[in-house]
Amino acid sequence: MSENRTLLVEMAEGLFADLSGAEFASAWPRVAEAGFASLLVPADAGGFGGDWGDVLAVLRLAGLNALAAPLAEPILAHHLLAQAGIAAPEGLLTIAAPGQRVPFARHADGIVRAGDGAVALYLPGSYSVTQGTSPAGEPWDAVDFTGEPVASVASDIDLLALGAFARVAQASGALEAAFTLSIDHVNTRVQFGRALAKFQAVQQALAEFSEEAAAVDASAAACAAALDHGDAGFEIAAAKLRTGIAIDRSVPIAHRVHGAIGFTIEYALNHHTRRLMGWRSEFGSDSFWAERLGRTVAKLGGKGLWHEVAARTDRQVAASG
């Protein structure tokens, strides 16, 4: 655990709560000024020197507050450049993973692309952008790399997996926010002479919601611990798949218990649920991660799977101790 995590979380909590509901143009400058992009950059290189647990804590808060500015993308971009020994340019950096659209590409001052055995930095002019939007209405652009990168270094980094972890972390916070809104609504909304929370069907639905949110919390924490250890492929595949299942089960519950108000664009719920539905398919769909996880499990076999899971758990426990 980073020694400065308490301070980091306090700063992020206050800033993201203040920016909740703000659009990109007003949110991004303040996020950039806070310096979160250097979170994984070593202290001796001028960064924060944080760990993946710090990243989880910050991204979870971003999801909780429906932050409409890139956070995971610049953190991962600067991390990749620092690992590759490539100097990071000023401004907003985003990431391009194999086969994926690029978040906030239209606003970026550079794109870090990872795949085909290399990490490369592209600056505007070396790529073209076709604008698109996520279900939450945020930039989710198609990028065509037409020129040469300003720098490229051999690397086997799996950016798709790192992006998947980021979405799991953000979904963890967004699910909590949606669950809190649902609890508040059923406790205040009266139907047939009593609060909705008093109806057994509503209680059962929200109990299922809480289980799904807890599963995502646990899987996100397992990913962060495994990333700090250095080998997180298994945990990330399982977590992204489990998060997709949780979203599939939880988002309908949130909207059902809210009734018509849950679909009102001005109401806060959709800011979380639309992001969740988009994140489910970003950086690999459910089927993609199910196939990757299935191939791993098939190679291990039943006995091998048990030994692998136990060994990974033991490593995380030892590291946390």
C-alpha cells in the first residue's frame, strides 16, 4: 500500500465530488492540474510513485462520482511511457489498445499505442480521428494511425488487460453510486401507503444488487493486488467477465426499483448506468474475456486450476502482510 494513499484519496474525494455533473471542458483542466496522470510514474522520475491499489482507489472514486473527464487513460499512458523510457509530452494523453476505439482521442495531445510487441507514442498529425460516442455520450473515437510514431520501444505489455482493470475499478464505484441511489429512492418513495423498501420483492432485488456490487469490489481488489505482484492476467480476465455479469444483473434492478424516474435524463441514475453499460464492452467484451479465461482454465485442468488459484491467493496474502 502506498504511504500517501490516505492523502491521495482525500484529495480525489473532494475534487471528484466537486466535479460530479461537470462536463469535460470544465472537469479536465482541474483533473490535469491535480496531477493524477503521474500516479504510477516512479518518484525518482518526478511522479507520484503510487501502486495499483492507489489506482484502484482513485478510479473507484471517479466511477462513484460519474467523472466526465479521462482519468484511467492518462494514468495508463504515462505509466507505459515511463516504463518504456519515452518522455511524455504536455497535455492530455490517451491510450489505444488493439482492436479498440480510443477514449477522448479528439481532445488528446498524444496517443500511446500498445500492441504488436511495442509501445509507441503518436502525436497529432500522425493519426486521424473519426468521432464516436459511448453510451454515456463521452468521446469514444476511431483512430487511424497514418504516420510514424515519435518514439517506439519493444514491449509485451497487455494494454487490453490494463484497460479492462481500469473499467472494473470504475464500475466498482459506479455500482455503489447506483445502489445508493436505489436505496435512497425506495426508502423515500411511498406506494400503497408504505415505503417501497417495505415490500419483500424490492428487498430481495436490492439484496441481489448488493451481492453483485460486492463481487465487483472483491474482484477489483484482487486485480490490484495481483498487478502489484506483477502477474494479473488470470485475475483481470475473471474480474472483467464477472463485472459484465454484475452489470447485466444490477442495472435492470436499479431502473426497476426507480420506476419511470430512473429513465429521466436529468436524474442522476443514468449517469452511472449508461457508463456501466458502455464499460461492459470496452477493452474486451464478456465473450472475449470468457474465451481467454476458458482457455487458461482448460490448460490448467481441474487440479491445476485449484493449485493456481491457491498459489495466487497465497501470494496476495503474503504481499499484503
